[in-house]
Amino acid sequence: MSKGIPHDMLFGVSFEGRQGIAVGDFGLILETTDSGATWTRQAKSVTDLGLFGVVRRQGRCIAGGQSGLILASTDCKQWTAAAAVTKARIIAVNVNGSGVAYAVGGFGALLKSADWGASWQPVAMDWRALTPGGVEPHLYDVHVADDGEVTIVGEFELILRSKDGGAHWITLHQGTRSLFGIKVLENGEAYAVGQEGVILKSIDRGKGWTRLESGTQSILTGIWAQANGQVVASGIYTILYSGNGGKSWQPDSSKLVRSGWHQALAGVEATSGKLNVVAVGSGGVILSIRH
């Protein structure tokens, strides 16, 4: 659907209806108003730092990036940098409908905002109780439910959850690989992806997790799913599709997919329950995936 110059890299994408936003290196921000059919590069942003994650909700946007940078916007066009509370890179951000947002990043960085990303506070974590040797793991993705429940994934195959605003955390899953992406559905299903082609699935709101046979050893970085069983996973030179809730996976063998890194996925407003997903990645390439 779109591509930049060879050295461009898009790391994050988010959609709300037909409105979408994508972010990347050197402060790159792209937007679309037609479900991703066309994209416009925003005018010079407030930063030259790389932006790794973005979320759009209720017409507002939050983006995170290098050196603890978090940008917030009330219209997804004019951006303001929040006061920095960490120097760690911010890899992912998410927000619920009440404006409660979380940001995660390097070396256990976990931040919380109650005002749509305008201001942030660090969330204290007792890593000694959660990781081997109390190591502060890189955290790669986060989901914030409308009831305030927050789920994060990261190194050591960690899947952590808090139901009380970050005061207490429980370990839902732990292993050896890094997990880079998570998708939590309202029907209680959830998916997580990471190193060595790992795809995990839960059908009971995260209480138990099963590894799915992905058929690949590629690093997987993004995951998108619908309650009807349609799932897409993205990664390095790889995009996988499942139409049966992950019981089996079909790799996309096209040259377009095999020639790039596909860093993140977002679902787009669709009709008749059909799958419509946008993937972003290397070369500033934006792909539309429809089934």
C-alpha cells in the first residue's frame, strides 16, 4: 500500500475504524484516513528519535521511542512530548477507553499514565519475585483492558498481569524465549508471539497457555486475531495466516513478504467478518493483508 526509502523502518501501527497511524525511525509518522489505502507523511515531528510503538484511541494518539521519549496528541496530528521519567527506550504503548495508558520498554521499564499520555509515572516492579535472579527484563508489548487490567510480555517468555493498577502482578507464563507481541480478545482468547517462531495461545483469559505449531523458526514480532478464528502473525521475512484459531498456519510465500521485516500488525475496520490487517516494517513498507 505504501513504501518509503530503503533505509526507512516502521515499528508500530494502530487503527481506529478507518483512521490509522504508523511510526518509525527518526521521528517518522504516517497517517491514513481510508483504512490504509493511502498514507500521508506528517510534517516534521517534534523529534528526530526513533518511535517504536503507537496507539490510537478515541481520536487521540500516544507514541513511544528512544531515550524514554513519549509523545501524546489529542488529534493524532499535533504532538507534545511528555516530561521524561526514564531514559530507557519505550518499545510499546497501549491505552484504554478511559485514558489509562501503559508504556513498556528496555530493562524492565514500565510506566503508567492516567491522562491519555500527557504525564507518566514509573511503576515499581519486584523483579526478584518475577524473574530468575531478579533480572530486569526487556518488555516488548502491553495490553490495557477497559476495566484497567494490564498484560505485558517480554524476555524469559514472560506474560505478566495486574488487575489493580499495577500494584500487584501475577506470572501467567514463563519460559526461555523472548515474546515480542500480544493480542488479547474480549472473548477470553489471547495470543503471544516471539523468538524461534513461538506462538502461544490461551482460551481462558490467560490462566493457561499452549504452544501452537507455527511451522517456522523465524522471529515473530506481531500478532493480530479475531474471535472468528482468523489470525495473522508477522516477523522477519515472514507472515503467517490461520483461519482456525491457530490449529494450522499457512505461510505467505510471496516475494513481497520474503524480502522484508514485518514489525507490527493492526486490524482495520472490515465488513462481513473478513480479515483486513495492515503490516508495517522495513523500507517503510506497508502491506494490506486480506482474507
